[in-house]
Amino acid sequence: MITTSPLSRLKLNLLALLGLIAVIVSWIQTHHFVEVRSGQAAFESFCTVGKAFDCNAIDASPYAELFAGIPLSAAAAGWWFAILILSLLARSSEFSASLAPALLLMTGIGSIFSVAYLWIMARVLQVGCLLCLVIDSVNFLAFGILVHSWVKQERKPGTFKFSLQMPVIVSILSLFVATLIAKGMQDGVPNSSDLRARTSEVLAATPLTLNLPETLPSIGSSQAPITIVKFSDFQCPSCRMGAQSLHPVLKRYGDRVRFVYRNFPLDQKCNRLVQSAMHPAACELAKGAICSQAQGRFEAYYERVFQNQATLKPGAALLIAQELNLDGPEFEKCLSDSATTDRVLQDIEEGINLQVESTPTFFVNGRRVSGALPPQGWNLLIEELLKRP
């Protein structure tokens, strides 16, 4: 027997409102999770704030899923939907007092998860997630409301049998439905077994020796234990998806990964292997990468070009440089410099020597990766390479 009391209508209304907020935010994050895992997320998400908060990096990490690719956010949506249903049922005098302990227990469990994941964000991933913080705030606030009611015993206490039957049934059904919906949203997300098989193939290959002058456009420390070299074309749609997939990974690993960009434009004006008109602005954009590196702004240029890929045309490199407030005359001079053209041609010849046949083609510590990997695939590959001497 448990002595408890019914919850006030005001607190039940607050709990239902918090439940609705948590369900909506959780499904927004689940949708974002699918975008990240399928390589469709943009470089900067709506919840990216500087370097401190980045939902892309969070959703690309293994901590964003429970098991079998089920996003943690979908489980949170199911959990909070159950709390929402139970808070509405508790408005009935028949269930109010008997459901109060179950709601206290459920919000307490949610708060424990929040504490654990706050620690993971702060100490392991070292990046925050605004959507996650909304859910954490809801967990703590709801738990606080129920603790307050339990301590204050707002109405005359009564003695009730505390049965978990209804909360357990509602929770299991809610989590089951949430899992089905999340699975249905993940048609474009590769499964873990396929990614592990592909990672094993890459690791089994004999690494090649690449010529990587320090002057190449790059992101990250030259002392990084992992070097990812990308042969790419700025007008190639697969290259854009590859860039978006790799973006949260580079943020996650920081100085442990160096990214090196090598131009392989599919443009007959500079690539001797291309025999027909394909990407008319690719050679110019390739030179722009070199010129932006000369001004210390390659990363910004790289992201802006891929963000604007759908509207790229000849002359786009200079326009993007202007948008980024680069030194216009210096950039224009660099574009027309024969030395810049020679560097693009050197990249192309290096790609031909390495038998690059399509873009994007990556080399991770010398091991070839043809085509882009989703973020979790990059994570698997990098973690395995970091374990090696």
C-alpha cells in the first residue's frame, strides 16, 4: 500500500504541456538524425551555434542511438508520449492519485538519462545539442513538479494500491509505435552490418603512398594521426553529400583528423579525361579552392560552394569570394594566375595516377574509399584506425 494524493489540475496541465513539447522536439530531432545519418543534412543545422552547439555532431555519434539504429530521440518521443497520455488519464479522479507515483518514477528515469547524456556531451563529445537541452529541461522541470506534489501532498492523502500495470502497458505501446515510426523514416540510412562490412574492406586494403604538399587546401592539424584526402568536383552532387556527411565527423574528432582537399573537376577545360561538357564551372571553382586557401578561408569557401551547388555557374567562384569578404582583387588575380592552374592540373594528374575513376574518392591514411560514407561509417573507420599504431 502506498500513501499518495491526487495531482492538482494545474500541475497535470503543466505536465501535459511539457509532454507535448517533448514529443514534438523529440520527433524534430529524430528527423534531423535521419538527415544526418543519410548524408542529407546541411553543414550547419538550425540548432548550430558556434562551436559549442552542433546537433549534426551529436546525431552522427554512436551515443545518438540506442540499438539497431533506433535513435535515442525516438525513444524519448515514445517515453514522453506515454507520460502525456498518463497525465491526461490522471485528470480523472479515478486515476489521479494512483498514477502520480508512476509519473514521478517515469520523469525520474528521464532525468537520470538526462544527467548521463549531459555528462556525455560535456566530457566525451565536448559539444552540445540545443534540442537535447530542451528535452533535458523538460525532464528536470516535470520531475521537479512531481517531487513538489509528492512532498507537499496537496490534497488530503489517501491510501491506494500502486499498480504499474497501466503505466507499463501505455509505455510499451508508445515505445513500440515510436520505434516503428523511426524505422520507417530510415529508408536512406545504411544499416550497421553493411557499414561494418565496408569498413572491414577498406581496412584490409594495402595503403597507398600519397603526395601531400603542405600547400594543399586542408582542414585540421598536419600532426593529426588520421588524414582523409578527398578527390572531388564542386559541381558533383555526390561530392556535396560526401562533404555534408564528413562535416560532423571532422567536428567530432577535431585535431585527431586532418582533411585534405584535392581537385578532380569533371570539366573538359582542365581534366584531360573528360571528353564532353559536364560541369562547366568546375575548373574555375577548383582554382577558387586554392585561392581561398591562400587567404586562410578554404573551409568557409568549401562549405559555401557546396551549399550553393544548385545555382553554380561560370563566375561563381569570385561571387562566393565576395560573399565571404575575401580580398577580391587578390582572389581574382590568383584565379588568373598560371601557377594556380598548374596546381589544379597537378591534383588531376595525381588522381589519374591513383586511378581515381569517380568523384568523390577518398583516401584515409592511404586506404581508398570510393564514394561517400555516412557519418557513422566514418566514425567506425576512424575509431579502428585510431586503435592502430
